[in-house]
Amino acid sequence: MVESVKKRLFAYGIESFETDIIKECLEESEAFIKNFCNIEEICEALHYLVIDIAVGLCIEFYINKGLIYNQFASSIKEGDVTINFEGSVEQMKNVAKNLKDRKKELSAFRKIRW
């Protein structure tokens, strides 16, 4: 699963990451799913959610550490040099939030405690 998280982070423009942080995010993701669904084992059908939530946690970690500053030039003017930037940490925060908030999808796997 670590490799899947690395590929997803790379797709979001994060090119340098630490395996230890990814493993910690995966563990946190699995713990959240197990607690929310009241299950002891993660089934195969939940693996994509484990990865999504872990990616969201990693992005959030990198934002909080100041390691993500995704900005790209949206327009460049040459006379008297003007460069406008788009894309921001706020967009990455929204991505992280959407990846982490998967309770609707998890509710199908939830078991009732007696």
C-alpha cells in the first residue's frame, strides 16, 4: 500500500516524501476505518479507502509542515514583468479534506456494536 500512496502523492505534485510518514498515515487511516466501522480486519473492498484517507493525511501533514506550496504561473506579462500565480495551499487543503472525509462510503461497511 505504501507504493500506492507514493504514486497518488506524486500525482498530486508531491515529489519528495518519507516512507515513515506514509506508513504512519496508513496506520492512522486503518485505525480510523476499524474504529468507525467497528471491524477488526480491513477487507479488500476497503483498501482504496485506506489509501485515499492516508493520502489525505499525508497531504495535510506536508501542508502543516510547510512543505507544500503548490503555486504555478497562470499568466506572465513581459513588459514590466508581471507574473500571476494560481493554485495554492488552500486548494491542497480542500483535496486533503475531500480525501479524508469518506464516512458516507464507510457506512456501508459499518457493523453495529452489541
